[in-house]
Amino acid sequence: MKFSRNNLPGIVSAQYKEKMIDYVSRIKRAEVVDDGKVASYVRIDYLDGSKSMWVSKDGQSDYVHYCEAFAGKRPCPHLACGVAISEMSSSKIERFALPKDPDELNAFISSVPSSQFHDVSDTFGIPAAPEEEEAPAAAPAPASLVPTPAPAAAPIGKRDPKVGWKDIENYLLGQGIDRRLLLRIVDKRKAVCDLAATTPMSIEPVAPSTPYQGKMLERALRHIIMGKSLLLVGDKGAGKDTLINTIAWVLGYPMYLQTGHKGYTSETIIGENMPTGNGLEVAFKYTAYATCVMNGGLVHFAELNMLMPDATSIFHSVYDDNKQLSTPLGTVPCHQEHMFIASINVGEHYAGVKALNAALKDRLAVLHLPYTADFKLLIEKKSGLTDRHVLQWLEDIKTQIDLLYATEGAGDESRTVRGYIDAANYLKEFGINDQTKIEAIEDFVINKCEDREERFAVRNQLRMSVWKSLPKTKEEEDYESGVA
């Protein structure tokens, strides 16, 4: 291999001392005695699958690396990371080789048996990954009666809180967030990005297509900064999902989703025994909720009031001073940057809901969300439809269906903000005329009512108010004439 002198500017390697957690997955060291002299080998594994190794012996420090980017004459961060690691080891790399053939690197790495290396990742601020050991072959055994934890992929470490911050800052200032609160949001976002690892079960925080609009955002952020978990209460269309997704985006929380149902017990909220790959044993697999408690992040526990009241007792010790989660495998501490946001729909028309345990509500800040902050603005931002007359017409339709529900209890399934957004998208895509307006409102709003008489009531309400030209369907005509 051909070696060159290291002339990387010191300022570059200094920068990568802070950045290398974004590139490096594992660092291992081996001390090898040869002819009475000690040679120090350091192997570096990168998150993109690349590898490198440097050796210090006989007063010389050499670094060897191969990656497709550098071989293709494109910049790569690996050399800077290697130099930064060597400087932190007080043994600065003096020469480096960048072969064009990966076999040269592999031969260099394999010159030292892997068994002689030990993990020193945490010395350099890199979370050490669990060692993978090859299990000895064993005869088939009957299914285990004692659950063991299912193996989980290692969490991915720190994220850069500055990425995307400018867009977030502009949005927050547009929502009237004051500078003092903004500074506390910056501190909270940094803590979350430093400590709350992403996992295979989490969702990366991204900007919603239309972030939440309204004062409830500021209230929610204040509670979260104070360390309180939240309960969001509101009818469908109140923007609960949008608010939660916006909070995750602003604060950088990895997102976890779990939905309540009456079959959950206090144990199965945490996880349950599942067959392993060979089908001969069972292992305990944690749910999204439990994974979030242990690794940090934001869990949206939707439809919390579908749970049986006694099942929610599992949350009590997590959200009081104990901050501990009881699992079938033992008690685990709640992660410092775990956030619990539950949401519930309310009203007699929601079947199967239960009254929430008062002890649980006492542990949460409860926010009642208004139905919509600004319907026309929401539809415009979500769909891109800007025709003022059509936006007003959509709002008038919504107002009449809401009125029908309030006075006669009919048409609730047509009270769907998503339906209006879909209708607006349809009109924007295919143009605005009598036929497309009928198709959009029927297919995305009116026909959401499965009950025929409620559906007819919605159509009649619209004809008597804001849409006199809405034609009767054959089904309506037959019903009115007594044919069906």
C-alpha cells in the first residue's frame, strides 16, 4: 500500500471530535506484542458500513481506509474522524493509505484476530453496541415457559438538534412564541436529540404538511418543558394528531404509536410472549409504549379511554415521583427524555369508551382542543386550494352538517375534517364545476354516513341551506316514493 503524510488541518479534526458520533458506530482496540514491542491497533466501524484501522508501532502511526466515496474521488468524513480519534488517544496519525481495492483494507484488518480487540467506543463518546456472539449449536428444545427478553436492534445515538431548526424557529415565531420560551425550547430540543435514541420501532420526527395552528401548541410546550405528560381531549377533527406530530417535530422526539383497545391488560400494554424465529421458544417482546419508556421519545397513546379502567394503573408509577415501569421481566427506570401524550375522543356517540381513572388524570396536564382553529386556513394549507368562494362553500357545508348533528344527532360520520381536505384536493386536481363538486362532497363527506336515513338527512340539510342545486340520487327518489 502507498502511504501519504497526514496534512489534514487541525481545525478539521477538531470539528469532527464533536461530529463523529454521527458517523462512527463502534471503536475497538487491540494491543499486540511482537518481538518484545507493543503495537496498538484501533479499528473503526462507521454507520454507513465502511471500516478503517490504524496502527501505532515503532514510533510510527499509520491509518488505512477504503470507502466507495473516496475511491470515486468524492469527499468522505472517515479520514477526519480517524484523525480526531487518534488525537484523542494522544497518538496522532502521521501517514494514511487510501487503497482503491477493499480487499487491501480487509487484509490489513484481518492481520489481527478479531478476538484480540475489545470495545472502547464509550471512551470516545460513542455508545458501545452489544457484542454479537455466535451461539453454540444445540438440540431442539420444547418451548420455554419462562419468558426472556427478545433481542432488539441497538438504538441509534445522538442527532444534531440544529438540523431543520431554522424552519422550526420561523414556525414558532409565526405562532407567537416569545423569545424566552423559544430559548427553553432550544434547550429541550438539544436534550432530546442528545439522549432520546431512535429505534426500529420509532418514527423520525418530520415537519407535518401543515403544522398545528393555535394557542394550544404553546400551552402544550410549556407543560412538556415543566416535565408534565399530556392528555388531549377533543372530537375528531380537533387536530390531536397534528398537534402531537408538531410537538415531535419541534422538540426532535422519536415518535412511537400505540392505540388502546378493550383487550389490553396492564401486562399486555407493556408486551407479551411471542414465538421466536425457530418457533420452539417464546421471548418477551416489548410494545411501542414500553420501548419508548426505556429509550426515550414521544409515545402517542391514542384512544386511551378504550382501555379498561384497571389496565391504566400500569401508568401510575411511570408518571409519579417513582418514574419506574413494572414489567414481567422486572422494574425499569423511565428514560429522562420520555414523553407520554394520550388522546381521547369524547361523546356518547363513541362506542366502547370508558371513564378514565381519576388517579391517571391527576398525573397529566389535560388539554381540551377546540374543534378547528381556522377551518378555511387549515383546508387551504393542507390542500393548496386557494379559491376563496370554494373555501367558503366548504366551510358553509361543514357548518350545516355540524348544525344537523347538534340539533338532531344525525350526520356525525360526515363531520370529518380529513374528508374536507380530500374534497379540496380533488377539486384542485380535477377542476371546480358542478360535477366535481358533487363527486368530491358525496365521496369524501356525505357518504361517510353508513346509515341511509342519516345520509339522506345530511343531503336534505344541505339542499335547504347552502346547496339548493344538490341533485337527488336514485336511492333518495326510491326511498321517498316507497320503492325501497
